[in-house]
Amino acid sequence: MEKFFAAYIWKNGLPQGLNLATSESLTYKIVSDPYHKHISIEEYLHGNFHRLIYDTKLLDFRTLRTEIPPIWNKSEENGRYIIRDQNNRTLWIELYTYEQNFCTQCQVLSPHGILLSTHKIFYTSLNHPFNGITLFDPLNIPVMYKKYSLSSDGEFEAMLEQSWQPSQDGLSTGKAI
């Protein structure tokens, strides 16, 4: 029998179901193959499929854990940044938001325009609680965060802290920071 959950959190780049659903109108199903190579989160409304929240075939958060980044080409086209792989295949579109010349948000979209994730970028000089980045899924649930020291020119320099279990670090919602 398939398990439906009332909510979910992220641990180590993987979704974890919370509270088995009984009769809630909004539920989530985490679908995975036996080897956990392909994982998705589906949202159900009154027992019917409503939308796909996350799919590793579009963006796999686990790949962001690697120390050596993949080879990507980034180009700016009409105010959007297009990320392509080494074969020139479009992987994502990035949209940036700025506040006082600081990038404070990056939305990552599929080539089809579907929101895949949001990076919220924080600076103590903008009265944020820390200097760093928090990665959120499309429902604004935190996946991971990184805290950085800043260089003399205000750029992120050395990573001070990283957590892939932000729900256990007081970042259970996007409003926590």
C-alpha cells in the first residue's frame, strides 16, 4: 500500500515523509525506485493527483553536495541566465532578484518554466541574521543552508557552516530566517 504523508522535510538532500496521512485534504507521496536513483514528491488534493513538487530528473539536490562542480556554461539572455551542460543542452534558467546591489534570491526554473528551487541569499549588511544561502524546494521548505564569511569586498569567501538537515536546525519553514 502506498504511503501518503501530511507533510515532509528534507534530510541529506532527500525528502522524508512526516505523519502518515489519514483523511487530510492535502497530502504528499514520496515515490522512489528501489535504488533511490530517481525520487519525486507528488502532491494530492482530496486523494487526487494535484501536482509534481520535486523530481530528481529535473534537478537532483543530492548533486549539489559534490565538492567538484559539474561543467556548466552560463550565459545571459534577455535578463535570464541560461545554464547549459557541456553538450550545450539547456538544464535550467536562473532568475535573480537584487536588493541594494546584492543578489538576494535566485529562482531556478526548468527549461519549461517550472519552478524547481529558490536560493535565498542573506547578508548581515542588509540586516539578515547571517551571511549565507538557504536552498528551498518549490513549496518553500528548506533543503540545506550554508553560512559564509565575507571578503573585504562583500563577497562570500570561506564556508563556515553547512547543514543538509535544516529542518532540525530551526529552519523548518521559509519564515524561520
